[in-house]
Amino acid sequence: MPPKQKITKEMIFEACMELVRKQGYESLNTRSIAHQIHCSTQPIYSRFATMEELKQALYIHVGNYFNTYVSNVAQGKDFFKQIGIAYITFAKEESNLFKFLFMSEFWALKDFSDMFSEEENQQVAYALSQGLKITLEDAKNLYMKIWIFTHGIASMVATKSIALNEKEISSMLAQVFSAFLQYTKNNTN
């Protein structure tokens, strides 16, 4: 008798990510995941009590994947702009994962200040504050405005409403950054 295959959480996450990539997060259910792994639904329910629990855990897993992706892409000079380019590139290359992370019911900001409950965003705001010699509050406002603009482009790219190359994206982000920075500096106490 062949040994039983042990289905790990990592195997389940990888199967889920592959399903989301190909078919969108709406396609996630225990049967589709089990089919992807070539097992019954029992191993999935032995790891996660409910489908909702699995989706919440997957959301965190995909978020970690996204953070690693951005860290690998956004390096060197113009780090802040590189983060924006990486965000938009992720939306282009991993459109269904992007929609799951940033355009689904799993991602819910009460207001834009919620952005800074995440350590990574606080670090970016602090680095902006130091690099641009503006207050931390001004840096957070600048970051938020640029993020809204960047998210708009990324959402359009993810839904294939627009096709932009990296040069166009870079130019747009540079222009908007300059405009918002100038506004911030002009309206500082």
C-alpha cells in the first residue's frame, strides 16, 4: 500500500495561489483546491476549519508574497518611485493576485490613515520625511496621495483597462510626485 501523501498548509497555499492566478479568487472553493492538489477535501478541512479561515490565511500568505516581490523589484535610487513601479508591475504580472489583495472584500481600510497601521508603510513614510526634510505628518499625507494615484493606475492595469509601459509609468509617477511634493511644501505651516 503506497504511503499517504501529507497535505501541508504550504501545498494548499500554492494550489490556491495557482487557482487565483488562473481563474481569480472567486474560483476558490474546497473542491477546486482539492482538484488542484489531487486529493480529497478532507486534508483541506483538517488544516482549516472553514473556507473563510483558509481565505483569510491565504490573504496573509499572498500579502507576504507581494511584500517579497516589491522588496526584490524596488531597490536602489528613487526607492519611493520604484515601490510605485513595483506595485503597478505586480498588478500587470499578477493581476488576479493583485485584485485579491487590493480589490476584494478582504482588503478593507476604514480610512486612509489605516495605511500606516502596517509597519512597512510607516517605514516608507519615515524615510520620505527624512529624505525630503518634511514632517512625518506631511510625509504620510504625501505618501497617501501618491498611493491613491498609483493604486488607480494599478487597478486599471490589473483590469486591463489600460496598457502602459514602464517608461510611461515612471514618467507619470515622477510628475505626480513633483506636483504633490510642491503642494506639500507650499502648504506647510
